[in-house]
Amino acid sequence: MSTPHSWALRESATFDRAAIAAIDNAAETGLYDIRGWGAKRAVPHFDDLLFLGASMSRYPLEGYREKCGTDVVLGARNAKYPLHLDIPVTIAGMSFGALSGHAKDALGRGASEVGTSTTTGDGGMTPEERGQSKHLVYQYLPSRYGMNPDDLRKADAIEIVLGQGAKPGGGGMLLGQKISDRVAGMRTLPAGIDQRSACRHPDWTGPDDLTIKINEIREITDWEKPIYVKVGASRPYYDVKLAVHSGADVVVLDGMQGGTAATQEVFIEHVGIPTLAAIAPAVRALQELGVHRRPDGVQLIVSGGIRTGADVAKALALGADAVAIGTAALIALGDNSPKFEAEYAKIGSAAGFFDDFQDGRDPAGINTQDPELEKNLDPVEGGRRLANYLRVLTLEAQTIARACGKAHVTHLEPEDLVALTVESAAMARVPLAGTEWIPGAPVTGY
């Protein structure tokens, strides 16, 4: 039998090595794959958009002499005390349980240093995070783990979570190896036993019930705190309209590139829509209700795959008032750092590829409840790194805004953007580069 020539070995586009490995693993174990991180497949994203910087027909701002604002106010629609943030980049909800106490401490330190907010996540509020966070958003989730009215009052805003970008329609997972005595105590669960969060709130089945719940929380907090509603991107036009009608002050829209501590891979890769595709219909819903970009309106926070200041600027240009970062914040703390390359190798992974957050063996001390591993993360150093990263995101977004002649980053608009592909042009509702054509929109001439 002859050996095939190397040029004759052709990999299948449908049954590539990853697909073959997944089939083999399913056949061998009878188990579906669970992992963290977010979607790994390529989908249209912010990289498919470009800014039109000022030249002759637009006038740019001078970086050293002309100001470009970055502050944002969230929740002025109904709250007595809306959040005033110095930058339009916030930290997304990530639970104590999924993350270590040191990680929550570091997130609070980094966010506070630059004047922005962080968010609790499932499982309740830790003293470390509340103590280090100038602005702390308390997540109110279907599981109600760790929820109590006193913590609602201690928070600066409350975020009612209806869905998450990595798993809209599904609940979270926290495997037993991460349910330490402390985590179990906060969640009123047995230690060491797998926990699976509910996929929907137990006390409502529709927007009318959400209205009742929002009013209940407003009464508990004396109408002082902004109320956010977070949805996973799937039907953003309708979900945003219903959230606004229910009384939300802020809508958080999480695209499918958003990360997670643990869920089924089939969920991560095949449920939800890309962040880029979700923004335009959400903005259209707010515009039709007359609450977009108004002092007493409803703010839109976009999350899911934000990595750079360019991503921030593009989300703002498409109509977001702010963005939230999760995975990028963990990387800034030191997650997947090359300095732990040898340690990642010992657990069968590599720096840059570690996504087994559910195992709790993160050598960076971030996605773990192991007290020895947690020591590898210095909260003060982690906070410093995160603050540096947030400053860079803000400066990059300012640089782009100035180049487009804007005196504030939220003055960026779709008119400042063009798309590189037909798909991204259709999703973002901006013209294909070099044309005035927006797929699906009438042509108005050159």
C-alpha cells in the first residue's frame, strides 16, 4: 500500500480537525463539552468597520489644546442618584465563585482608579469588591444566589439579568470544585456540589411582571439607584423595547462574543447573534421610543468582544452610551499570561488558550477558589494593570473621536463609519467603503 503524497492530504472544511476531535470525544465519553471564555468562531465584528477621519470636508480637533470629553451619566431617567462615570468603559458582571476573591478585589481597585464601575455577577456581593469599588453595580439574577435587600441598598445601581451573550436562554454553571465553603455559604448551597443557575427568574413570565419587579426594587432602594436590564443579544429590537416599557433606566446588550465562566460549547458557538449585528436594532428601538441620547432617556451599554479603544469608539459611534468588558479585563489582570506558560502546560493547556475556567485550576489565580493558586494574583498589581488598560482604551477612543472632529466620544455617529464587507454593512447599517450603499436601504446617489 502506497503512502499518499503530502500534497494529496486535503483537510475537509466541514469535518476539520476540531470537528473530528469533538465527535471522537462525544463518542468516547457520552458527554458534551463545557468550557469558559466565549465564541471562537469568526463572525462579523468591529474589525470590519473603519472610521472616516477628518481631512478637507471635516475639521479635526487638536489633541493638546482642544478637549474631548469621555464622561457618561447612567440612569438619570428615574434614579435619584444616577451614576456619573469618568470613562465610557465599565466592568461587566463576573461572579465571586467563578472568580477568586483577589480577582474581585483587583477589579474594584482598577475600576475605581479611573472612575468607572464594576459589577458583582452571580453569587452576591463580597466585602472586597464593595470595599474597593467606587461605583458597584449589583446583579440581580434568576438564581438569586446571595441576594439580600441590604446589599441592594449598598450598591450604586442594580442590574436585572435576563440573559447573557454567551448563553441567551441558558443559566450559568459553577462546578463543585469551585464551590468552596465561602462560596457555598454565600449561595446557601452545599460545598463541593455542582451548581447550575436557573435560566429564567422564578417570579415572572413576561414584561408586565418585570415592571412589578423593577418597582419593587425601586421601593427597596428608595428610588435612589439606577435600574439596568441586561439581555443577551438575540432579538434586540423587541427586547430593548420591552425593557424600556418595563421601566429600565439602562439597557445592557451582550453579544455572542461575550465570555462566560462555564457553559456548553454548543451554546457559546451557536446561540445568539454577534455584537455588531445587535447594536443597530437596539438603537432603533430606543430612537422610536424617543429615549436615545437624551438627558432623561435610557442609556445603552454594549458588551461582548470589546478589546481595544477602536472597538469602544465603534460601539459608541453605532449608538451605545458606554461599553462593558469582561474577558479583556481578566486578561489585563494577568489571565492567560505567558509568565504562567509552564503551569498552563501542566494542566494540558497553554498561555493564550486556557479556557477551562470551570476546573478552578487557573495558575494566574483569577478563575479559581484554590487559596494557593489565588496567591499568584496580587490585587494591588492587578488593579494597577487594569487601570492602565482602561486608560489606554479611553485614550484610543479619544484619539479617534478627535480625528473625526468630535468634542466628546459619544458625539461619534454612524456617519463617521464605513464597512469593509457587505455583511458588516448590512448589520451595522453603515455604507460599504467607497460607496453610499447600505444593503437593504435605498440608494440616494453619490
